[in-house]
Amino acid sequence: MPNDSMSALPPVVRVLPNGDLWAAWSSWDIRTTPWSSRLHIRKFDPGGQLLAANDLRFSILAGGLSLFAAALLPDGGLALAGRFNSKALLVRVDASAQLMGATHYSMTTAEAFSDVVVQPDSSLMLVGQCRDGGGFLPWIVRTDANGVLVDAWSDRIAGMEGGHQIVRPTDDGGSLLLGTHFATVDSSGMHIAKLDGLGELEWGRFLSARQLRPVQAIQRTDGGWFVLAQQLIEAGVLSGAPVLFRIDADGTIGSNTRLWAAQQSSSPYSDCSMDRLQDGTLIACAAVSVLNGTAVFTMDSNGVPEPAARFVPDSALALRMKAMALDNGDLLFHGERVDTSMNTSSPLLARWDTTSAFPCGSSMVPVYTDSIGHGLDSMFVRILLSPLVEDITAQILPDTITWTVSDPCAISTAVQTLPHVGTGLRAFPNPADRTARWAGLPGTQELALLDARGQVMRSWQRPLPEVLELSGLPNGLYLLVAKSNNGMRSTRVLVQH
């Protein structure tokens, strides 16, 4: 919960191999004009206790910050993708939630990244939507591990506008991209494109069907895919349903199943999710606008739905939930809690052992199924792009507004005190002039000072000096990184001569 008049978007969530959980969300301070933007990052252990936290303020009073996706970095940190000031944004934080870098990529305006993946060589692939003088284009941006641009392009359906929503790595080292293309409301649909390891297009499919938007893609054991999409049935009305497609490894489009938890309406157009349990069972969530809650659909490993779905009514714990499957069979729900009296919203996380009753109540509702008709098009064209790259790391400042943890259903254990960010490493004085001292991290083997672009400007090996020489460095914000047997820690240092 915020300690002031803030409104937040739902969090993006990722689970580390050891079970720890990252959650990050953006918020807007609705008291200012234009709204000021903030970024909030938390790490939890499997029991929900806080391990690390950071709250950052974007100093530019401009277009709002929105986070849409996250990917785990090799060092345990996080790459965050979204939009700020109408430009596509990449933010990188280390394993202790401290800022490593923030970069804008832009062609013109009204652009965003919708998803990000980390490649085997630690480089990043980001996908989303851009503008190149005219309409919207789906675009792909590849960077190195530090966010430095490698290349960018658009694979698009000729004569239509569009954007990517999802990118997933494939077993053969390539990528699967999913998004939307549109010309009019009745000339729209979902595209699916397969790239090889070099980024070359192997095949592309465009499914022309009214207001069809991809949600998730999960690769099958035979190399094919389950793809969940959402379809809006009536223009201007929040009436629609999730649709499960079966796609072969060569791009052949198979059968599809549309899922309804109420015959009138199963979901608003933006609230669906899908994941897979260890036994192959698929779990899909969809907000049910007629029933005012969330339906949790269960499907077997072949995508065949069970005859009934679990319905969870909107409550303090559950509002427009999305679900993520954990290794032990639990489901991790994430969404938002809205306080209409205060005109604010808060990010919400809930972990549910599915062998037990849902903690805030649920019921079962019948599942209705049908299928949709669609046309196919494979006429993709490639356009090379040259976005403008701008490092905005120095414009992001520590935030004075923090968030507290509450338990809206009073079901979990007490939450520990919010940890101090960067515990174990300090640099002083800060701001520093020609020298700075460091302290607080026993067993440090190496120190490095990185500039806003992630380039190493100074480095020190054991035996480490007590005083760090900073003379000759340009004024600006730097990151002091300490490496030890226990991992890596970092803290920011402002150099002002």
C-alpha cells in the first residue's frame, strides 16, 4: 500500500531458480500535473518475506511510466521493459534491486516495449511497438548485456499497422513473436512469427479475426505451441473470451477452443493469463465481467478444458488476477487492489496451495466452449530501423515515497521490516569530489566503478585501497560495484568536482 496519494499499475512478476520472487510496478503521483512517475522493485523469499527493495523517482515531469514485462538477468538481477515519456524504456537492476542503467529507444513518439527476453549470450531482445513517421510498426530491438544497441527492425504485414506483445525463446535457439496487426476494427487479428537464432524470419502467420490479441505462448514437447489469445466480441463493450490455439512447429495452425465462464461475457479485453504446471496441466485466468470476478480454467496437457472453472469473486485479495505456476504446484496470483474511495490502486500478490480451499472463498461455474473462424496471411516484409538511444540513468533518483505491505485477508504470517537497500556497501562522502571512501562489505575481492552506460571507469583488485581515487572523472552519477564470494552488491556515487 502507498503511504500517499498514489496509483499503481499491476506488477510484473518473475521467479528465480531458488524460489525467490521479483515484483516490480510503476506508479503515478496523481497530485501533480503532469503526473510524476515512480518505479518500485521488491524481492521476496518463497514465504513472502522481503529480501530487497528499491523505490525510484523519474525526475522528468512528463509522460507516465508503464512497466509491461521483465526478464531474469544472469547475475540474478532484472531487466524491465515498458515505456516512459512516450518512448520505449529498458531498466536494469542488480540482484540487490539497485539501479544499473535506464535507456530510452525511440523512432518518433508513442512507442513502447511489451516484452523482453535474455539470450544465451546475455544479450537482450526487446519487442513492442514504434512509429516510423506514419503508423505503428511492430519492432524488435537487440542490445548487448549493458543495453547498448546492436540492431533493430520490423517484420510487418504490408499495408497494416501493428505491434508485438510477446517474445518467447524456442528450443532451437530462435524466438517466437506474437502480436497484433490492424487496418480497421473488422480488419485485425493476431500474428505469429518464428525467427532463427540470427533473427532471420523462418515463417510468419497472420490470423485475421476481429480484435484478436495474444496473451501467452507455451511450447509443447513435440515442438509445437499452445497460444492463448483474447478476443473482443463487441466493439466498445468489455465482452470477450480467451481462445486457445494449437500451432505446430512449422507454423501450421490447428484447432482452437474459445472458453466461456458465463455465456454473456467471460473477460474484459486485457485481463487473461496462462501457465503450465509440472504435470503438464494448463491453467488460464480470465476476468469475468458479468460475474465480477476471475475464472480459473484448467486444461489437460492436450489443451482439453475441464467442464467447470473455479470462480473467485472480486475482493480485497482478488481483482483481475493473473496466475503463475510454481514448481511445487502452488499458484502465484498477481494483480491489483483498487480503493475506489481514495482513487488509488495497489499491486497485489497471493500464493495459493491448490490442494486447499481458496482463502477468500470461491465457487465452481460451468465452462462453455466453441471455436472461432479466421483467415490466414503470410505476407511479411522486413524494414530496418535506426532508433535514437538515450541513457537516462542519471535522471532517476531515490524516491521519498515508500510502500508498506498489508494483508487484506489476514491469512499470512507477519511481514518483516522493509530492508535497507544496498545493506553492506557504502560510499562516502556522497556526493564525492576527488576521492571517496568505502565500507561495509567484508570479504570484498574486487571493486569497479561504472558510468551511466555501464562502462567500467575505474577498477581495484585486492589488496583494496581504503580511499578510491576519482580525480579526472566527469561529473555525474556512477555505480560502485563490489564482488565477493557471497555475490555482488552495488551503491550509487555522485561525483561533483
